Amino acid sequence: MYTFHMQKTIIILSFFLLPLHLKAQDTLAVQGDNVLYGLVVDGDTILVSTIEEVYILPMRKFSSKREMRKYRKLIRNVKKVYPYAKAAKKKYDEVSANLDQLKTEKQKKDYMKQVEKEIKNEFEGDLKKLTISQGRILIKLIDREIGETSYDLLSQLKGKFSAFFWQTLARIFGHNLKSTFDAEGEDRLLNEIVMLIENGQL
């Protein structure tokens, strides 16, 4: 399956105008916060329109109803856990910035304990309700958003022994905290769904 990215700026030109010399971009009009631009081509003004990025994908075909249900279930699961992955990214950036401001190891250790407590209070109840499949997807999406595995993040938060303990426990329930996100390989479909969600197309 191929993904085509439409350029954010589309110049509306007929193919026979492309070889012609283009003059500088001019402002056509201002409507509130919106500015309309155009290009003057041999005396004719061509509109330049800025639009949101859109992903155009071939129509998905399913070999069976079972496959179609599986795909729809994946979409539901991604929609369920993706907000948590985004929240993890936001928290990660916040913690990283704050840690840079702390000077002593004690300050950092105390701060990380506070962060752990905040995360636990805010998310533990909801995360416990996730299914095994949703948990696996969340682990993948955290790596997609942050660029670090859940195991790495846990190592930073609670130390390597604790991370090893939770990794072992996670494996018993079918999870792997060291799972990485492979957008071009096994997680290609997952990545496609996330992009469509981000763009409001799902």
C-alpha cells in the first residue's frame, strides 16, 4: 500500500503554464486572519492556496469479513490508547525540561518520585482497564511518540532493577516493554491508522 503526501501549498496551474516564467508571489486580499496569495504568470493571476496535509490511500480491500472486523477493531483500539501515548509524550517533554533545571541528584530523585506519583494518580486506573491487545498497541505507540521504549522510560523513572521486574511481569501477560515501533515494517498499518487519526480522517 502506498501513501501519497499532498504538498501543504498547492499552486493551481494548468500543465501548459508550467514552463512559463513565474513572477514573485503577490498578496491578493486579506480576509480577517486569512491572507490570499497569487502568482502573476504573463499578466494572469493564479491563486496559491494553503491547505492542511491530506493522506491519500488506496481503497482497502478485505479478503473476508473476519479481516474487515479485525481492521475495524484495530482502529478502535488505536483510538482508545493513542491519547495516552500523546499524554506520555507531553509528560516526557515536561519532565525532561524540568530535570535540566535541577542541580543535585537528590533534587532529581525527589522530583522523579513526585512525577511517578502524579502519573499513577492520573493514569493507573484507566490503564488497568486496557485489554492485552490495547496494552501492546500502547507500548508501540509510546515508542513512536517519544522514540524510547517503555522499558527505557521505566528504567529512567524507577531504576533498572524495577524495569527488569516489570518487563518480566509484562511478558507473563503477553507484553514486551522493549517493543519498538517499525513504521515501515510490521507496524506499517498501525502507523497509517495513527496518521489518519492525527489528520482527522478517522
